[in-house]
Amino acid sequence: MNSNSVACPLDCFDACEAVFHDDICKGSKEHKVTNGKLCVNFANLLKEDFNIDSYIENQKVSLDKALEQVVEKLKKTDPSNTLFYRGDGNLGVMQNAPKTFFSKYGSVMTKGSLCDEIGAQGLSQGRGGNVLNPPIENLIESDVIIVWGRNFTVTSPHMYNLVKDKTFITIDPICTPISKKSELHMQINPKTDHELALLLTRFTYMEDAEDEEFIEEFGEGADWFFDLAKARPVVSYEATTGISLNDVTKFFEIIKDKKVSLLLGLGIQKYNEGVQITRAVDSFAAYIGLHNKDVGGVWYLDESSYGYEQQLKANPKKTVSLPEVDYGSYDLVFIQGANPVVSAPNTKRVIEGLENTFVIFFGTTLNETSKYANIIIPASNFLTKRDVRLSYGHQYKTISNAVKPKVEGTISEYELTQFLNEKFDYESLIEQEKILDYYINTEVKKDYRIDSFEFLEELEVENLYEQKKENEFYFITAKRKENLNSQFKSDDKVYLHPNSGFNEADEVIVSSKVGSAKFIVSLSEDIKENCLFVFSGNRKANYLTSEKKDEEADSAIFQEVLVSIELS
Ligand SMILES: Nc1nc2c(c(=O)[nH]1)N[C@H]1C(S)=C(S)[C@@H](COP(=O)(O)OP(=O)(O)OC[C@H]3O[C@@H](n4cnc5c(=O)[nH]c(N)nc54)[C@H](O)[C@@H]3O)O[C@H]1N2
Ligand SMILES: Nc1nc2c(c(=O)[nH]1)N[C@H]1C(S)=C(S)[C@@H](COP(=O)(O)OP(=O)(O)OC[C@H]3O[C@@H](n4cnc5c(=O)[nH]c(N)nc54)[C@H](O)[C@@H]3O)O[C@H]1N2
Ligand code: SF4
Ligand SMILES: [Mo]
């Protein structure tokens, strides 16, 4: 074990390892995925202007004073009227510590996610709970990689580096960097992936390409699924999905007799019926036989802590759906590692809520959300605290050492939890070393093979294309190379196709049923003509999105929205 290793704490598939030496961080050569290189976001993080000051009502105070105030406030408030809200600013396992205190204290907590939960449930339903990724070697050994609703080169640059010589097929409404490296780019209409899955299933049958062995041994309901696929004339899918039958034929030419991997991303699931849509896509994958193979398989965001006994376990008494959180309905809200003013849906509603409650913000930086905080507690930065980082992209874990002395006036998640436990006479946590040693020393056996597969038998999706008016656009958000969600300097423009009728640098007001906001236009051929594109982390994007949760997973549906544009 390298005592100079540092884990990148950012929410990213790669979970890279850096080595700290002479005040410099370099990409570890021993970590298979990192392979000696770090990315622009890691560089951004090293340059980050970390907050080291505590504040009460915008006045700088000592950390002791701020903590004293937190305790006093918590003691005076009815715990059942408080909310604990955690984001994904740092994915180390030690981030789970504060939640254990707030669960004992009795705060309401959140369920669902702003991220991957919809897709995870879609996969879980068909596979009897097993949503594990195959080992990365299965990907490396495959011939063809289908990238479906995933911005592969941007959101996992190191995993991409391991497979960059493969043949790619991309299914995405946007011309992404990976689509440009692909043999085939199916520029699909948003929220029609379930239809494409059915069309591909239909062709699989016509091409005699179904995996009879898998279906026979593990599958249930394959006939029903196939019935769904043939319920509509093949040509009718062309108009709705925007994918030509020629492209479908080409798809089968490319994958014929090849070892195939499928990388699924968030793009297919940010919708009200995202669970069903994901399950339709996974059912196609099962039909064609991608599961349970020695090479290839289906990858999504893995359950990174699978197989570990949770060392920092919280048992909340009451939970609320994350996207629908109504901050103003609580007397006190504790926010850790999050920036909901930018990252949660319906920004106007979030701000109004935060203005109407008492906010304690615990983060490494000041951000759009900390502006609404009554108390700010500065968290110690990643170079100054120990941690372990598990990955949702691959099977390797990364150990983070405290390679720099703690900055005076900051406090780690573990220390804050111990402090609060003591003040409330709660049992203290076990030693941090023991928690970390458990994660470091436990080898988890992950079996990605599924015992049974239940094909999707019914599909009920309200199509956005049926609601969309001539002058409206689909609203697409995807991650940006130089940002990690809302962290670091953002690009706040809207991107439109040159045929959209707008000009470069136009000032426009974009409106949805939820709200509206002003943006500057940038034109790009990469955007599908019927789409308006913004980067995730755009400071105004979520003025347009609805807080309504999806139909099954208590999660955000950032793309269940149509927008119109006018010159401002
Ligand atoms: N550089 C960088 N890396 C990151 C992040 C970051 O902010 N920056 N964030 C991290 C996080 S939190 C996560 S969850 C992961 C997410 O990683 P990804 O799953 O790659 O997430 P997105 O960038 O949202 O990519 C979604 C893709 O789906 C496409 N898409 C949109 N709508 C549809 C649709 O209806 N159908 C189809 N087929 N495609 C569609 C988009 O154009 C986009 O290319 O990335 C992680 N990695
Ligand atoms: N429209 C739209 N909205 C989206 C998305 C989208 O695709 N479209 N993507 C969604 C996704 S996938 C995600 S995961 C969310 C992410 O949204 P959030 O969970 O809000 O994460 P970040 O934007 O990264 O904000 C992280 C904050 O955490 C704090 N932080 C960083 N490190 C630490 C630490 O070590 N300790 C503590 N205490 N705090 C720390 C920093 O102050 C930082 O500002 O956004 C979602 N929002
Ligand atoms: S690729 Fe992801 S995990 Fe690796 S250094 Fe960059 S942000 Fe961190
Ligand atoms: Mo995410």
C-alpha cells in the first residue's frame, strides 16, 4: 500500500488514484484505470479555492463558535422538523459519517436520487436485483462497444482509454465525442429508446440473432417481450425514433459474430417512465444474449458498495423523495456536500424553500447554495483527510491518505460526527482507522451473472413526441469535460443547431411549464435540430426542470420537459 496515494473524491466512474510527492499530485501508474494520467477536473480540484472560514449569518466566526451554534440550534429544534440532505460532492466512504448522527437525532432523510436510481431500478426489476457490472476485463476483451445514452469519453476518460481501439456504436441525440469515433451513430429522438429497443429486438429475430440458450435457461416472458416488439409495423418506428431502417441493418452488420459490450448511461433514464425504458433496453440486451458471458456484457453505474457491510449505517425514521424536497417545510435543513440551487430540479422553488428555513451548510467550498446558509461549516479538503473510494465504473478501489496537514478551522466529516455524538451523549463511532481498514482489507466477490431474467412484458410510456409542439424543443443536459456537476467554473450557454432560427450570441429567454431563464445562444452542428442542449452544471438549467419525481424510483426527471425559445 502506498502511503502517498490519494483518491480522486469526485463523482466519476474512473475513481482515479494520484500519488502525492513533493507537493505535486501525479496519476498513479499502479492503478489500472488511472494508468499514470489525471484529468482536467482533478487539476481544477487542486486549484480549488477551498473555504476555510466558518460563518454565522454571513459573519466570519471561529469554527468552535459555529459548532456551538449548530449544537444549540439542533437542541432547540424538534428533530422531526429537520432535514438531512447529502449530495455527491465527494464519494469517499467517510462521507457517510454525518448521516449516522442525524439518523439518531431523528432528522428526515431523502430517498431516490438526482442521478442513476431510475436506471438502476429498471435493471434491477428484470434481473432479480442484480445490477452489478461485469469486471472491466470483459469490456477490454470485447470487439464492439455500444454506447447508449452515455457520454463515454467525457464521463469516464480513463475507462475509455483502456478500450479506445474498439469499434463503437453510439445511440445519442447529440453528436458527442464518442459518436464521432463511432462506426455508426444512431441520432435518436429523446425519450424513444424503448421504441428503438423494440425495433432492434424485432430485427434480432429477423436476423436469427437471438440467444436461444440464454433465453431458454434464464429468461422468463421473452415471448411477451417479442409480442410487444412486433405490435407495430417496423416502418412506423422510423418516424418516432428518428432512426432509419438502414442504420438498424448496419447495426446488425457491425455486431454480427462479435463479442459485444453495452455501456448504458443516464441519458435513457431521465424521464418519468425511465424505469420501464431502461428495462426495455436491458430486455433487448438479454434477447440478443449480452448477459452472463465471459467477455462483453452490460455496464451501468455499479452499486459501488455492494458486498461490503456498511460501516457507517443510518436508519432514518422518515424519508422524502429527493427531487421533491420542500426545504421551506422544515425548521432546519443540514446540507452536506451538495449544491441543490444548481443541481436539483426547479431552482426557483429550491431557493424559495431555502429562504424559508434555517440552513446549515457543510462543504469544502462556498457555492450557490451556501449563499442561503445561516451557518457555514468548512469541511476539510480531500488532501487532508483519510478515506477510501469505491467505484461505480470498475472493480478497483482507491485509498486516500492525508498527505497534507489539516487546515486550521476546517473539520472532517468523521470529526464533525464525533463532535456531535459527544454533545448529544450518543454512542461514538468506532475508530476511523478501523472503518477504513475494513474497506481496505475486505475483498468482495462480485458475481455479475444473473440467476434469472424477467423480460419486460408491458410498456406504458407517455411519449414526449406526441406532446411536443412545432416550435418546442427537447431539453438535453449532459456532463462537461471541464466540470464535475456544479463544481468548477461552468459554461452557462444554450446550444442549438444552426437551423434553429437563432443566431450565435443571441440573448434568449427559454421557457418551460415550470419556469424560464435567460441564456446566450451558441450554435453547433452537434446538436440535433429538435433539441436544446445545456451542460449539466449550467447555473440556470434547472430553472426549467420540474421537481416531480418519476413514476417508480423517487428520482429526478430532468428531461421530462419541453421548452420554447424567444429573443429577449
Ligand atoms: N467530466 C465529467 N465527468 C463526469 C461528471 C461530470 O460532471 N463531468 N459527472 C459524473 C456523474 S455524477 C455521473 S452520474 C456520470 C454520468 O455519466 P453519463 O451517463 O455519461 O451522463 P451524461 O453526460 O448525462 O450523458 C448522457 C448522454 O445521454 C445523451 N442523451 C440525452 N437524452 C437521451 C435520450 O433520450 N436517449 C439517449 N439514447 N441518449 C440521450 C446525452 O446527449 C449524453 O451524451 O458522469 C460522471 N462523470
Ligand atoms: N439538469 C440536470 N441537473 C442535474 C444533472 C443533469 O444531468 N441535468 N445531473 C445530476 C447528477 S447525475 C448529480 S450526481 C447531481 C450532483 O449534484 P450535487 O450532489 O449537488 O453535487 P455537486 O454539484 O458536485 O456539488 C458538490 C458540492 O459539494 C461540496 N463538497 C465537495 N467536496 C466535499 C467534501 O469533501 N466534503 C463536503 N462536506 N462537501 C464537499 C462542494 O462545496 C460542492 O459545491 O446533479 C444532478 N443535476
Ligand atoms: S477522471 Fe474522474 S476520477 Fe479520474 S481524476 Fe478525473 S474526475 Fe477524478
Ligand atoms: Mo451523478
